[in-house]
Amino acid sequence: MASVKELLNIGAGLLSNVRNPKRETFILLKEWMQKDDSFLIAHDDAQVENPDGFLEWIRRRATHTPLEYITKKVSFYSKIFEIEEGVLVPRPETEILVDKTAELIKEFGAKTIAEIGCGSGVISVMLALLLPDIKIIGSDINEKAVSLSRRNAEKFGVEDRVKFYLTSYLDGLEKPDIIVSNPPYISTKEELEKHVLNEPHDALFGGICGDEILKNIVLLSRELGGVPLACEMGYDQKSSIERFFKELGIKNYSFYQDLSGLDRGFIVKG
């Protein structure tokens, strides 16, 4: 046995290679103990069961395993979703994509939505929770992602309206009223932080330029007769995507920014 205070000090020392060792150790210890912040602060002399197990968590984090993979939890839209290694960790900026898609759904009175590249399922599940009259189909080429998405749909009780399939793009699936996607859009030439590289590469990298899959999704929406589309993109891809729109004769489009003021996505309305 070891105390909260002892383990916080040991953990912070072992995590000297991360940005905020004390904060990350605190987060991991409260998850390990299944306690809240106030408990750890008020009971730093409390004894922690199986400290060796907790220190194994610390060692995993020291090798740049994302926190979310260790705790198997990720916060998205103020809700806690399941996450696991081999599936992309949702980012806060993707919450904006949910908002933009919800607006698009309401504007067009859409009833069937398709998500390309569902990952952990957070986008589809949140849309189902926000809009109880819609049905959603999600696709992914990652079997782990499809399985995890299904579990998250069941966790939030929307599995009757949200179905996930192991397929590429929308192959074999019905034509939707609206398409949403947060696809891989990072260039294979870009250097990433070590903890990000521990996430699945096929969910990160979109090709040599990075926007190849985004462009394929735009083309798919054209092939389906101009299905409205909401996509997240890289901060430096607006010019490339806009040129592509002009090449295809697409006029009804707009871009949106994230909370840092960076270009983060686009909407096509037909």
C-alpha cells in the first residue's frame, strides 16, 4: 500500500517527459481510485490499493500512450464515451462538427444521416441524442471502431436508431439525406507528437497531401445527386478544398473555424 501523496509524487517524477506531470498523475490516480478531485485533495494520506497497478498506468503514459487509452474513457460533448487502443481519440474541436451537422439536419429536415469513418461513434451517437427523430448509419474500415461505436450507441440507448457497418465510405449502404465525416486528413509528410503516433495511422493520415479522402467524400456526395455534406478538415486545407469546389462547379459551400480561429471544416449544401 502507498498513500495518495506518495503516489502523486512518484508518478509526477516518472512523467517528467510530458507537458504537465502533476496534473496527468492526478488524473490517472483519481481514475485508478474511482474518486473525484475533492477526495484526492482532502485525503492525501489515504492508502491506495494495488499501487503497482497504478504505477503500470504511469509507465504506459511515460511511453506516450494517450491518457484516454489508459483510462478507457473520453469526454465528448460533456458526456463520457468508451475508447480503446486502435481507435482514434475524439478531439474537442469535433464537437463543432456535431453542432454544424445538427444545424444542417434541421435546415433540410433530414431524416437519414450517414457518417463516413465513425471511429468511436461519438458524432453519430451525439447527433442521435440531440435529434431524436433521425436515423443514422455509420461506416468504418476498422473493425475495432465499428465494434466500439456499437457499444457506445448501446451505452446511450440509441442503438435502435444508429447502426454501424464495416465498409468503406458508403459501399453497400443506402443513400442518406446528409453526410457527415471527420475523416483522416493529415499529410503523411507531417511530423506528429509521439502520443498522437500511438493512435491508428489509418485514422490520422489522409494521403500525401492529406486531403485526398476529403475530396473523395465530396465526389461521393456529387455522385449521389448533391447530398448535403459536413466535414472536418485540416487547418491548412481551405485553399485546396475551395479550389476543388470550383473545379467541380460547387457554389453553395462555406467554411467554419474552431475556437482557436483556425479553419476546421466545411459545409456543402447541394
